[in-house]
Amino acid sequence: MNKQKGFTLIELIVVIAIIAILAAIVLVNVTTYITKAKDAAVRADLSSAATGMAACYSSKTDGTGYASCYSATADTTFVPLSLTTDIRKQNGTTTDPVVTLDTDTGTPNYCAYAKLPSYTATATYACTDSSGVTTDITSTTACTTAGAPACN
């Protein structure tokens, strides 16, 4: 009797199918972890910006408050260009982060937020403000209120 060595076509197809299923499971999990990592990077950048803002504010003796710590060009202490570039890279926008400064010099406040990449169906933002609050918000209305910006 002459017996050939090797695998049948059915056996090979079953093995390929099992490998494809395992690869699909791994790919879904990896994608989820990448998105969560981007969220963490946005939160960390905003936290760094808040630390920079606090340091800048405490070093000001001219009474200008937070206004002298941030400019619309995002190249000063609060949201340096490197943090802005990183946040924009993580969430794929050209407008984040958004910073609102209180125009009332009697009670200087600020609020900064940036969209989190993992929330695509509903917009969710990482938010930090001058009272030390760092949280996720779904509405930016309180953060963009010029009189009293806050993460509410």
C-alpha cells in the first residue's frame, strides 16, 4: 500500500480559519487599547498644561492673571506648541485644545478642553480648569463661558 504524506485541503482550510479568527480578536483588542492610549495622552497633555498655567500664574506679580500666561498662538507657558501639536495629533483635529480665559481680573479663571479620540458617537472632552478640576465633560458650554469658565 502506497501512503502519501501531507495535509488535506480541508485540514489546511481549518487551520487558516482558526488563525484568521484569532487575528481578528487580537486586532479588535489592539485597536481599543490604541484609542484608550490616545485618550490618556490627551488627558496627560491637558494636565501638563494646567501645571504650566499654575506655575506661570504664581510667578506673575503684575496682576495680569492668566491672560499673560496664554496667547492664541499657543506658544506660551500654558499650552505650549508641543502640547498643542500632540493633542491635535491624538484626536485628529486642527482646533484642539480650546482655552477660555476669564476676562474679569478680580477672579482670574481659565478652562481648557480637548476632544477625546475614543468617543466618536457622542463628543466627550477632557477638561481642566483653574480650580484644579480635571474631568471628562460632554458639553463645553460651561468651559466656554467667558465670565466663569469651569469644567462643569
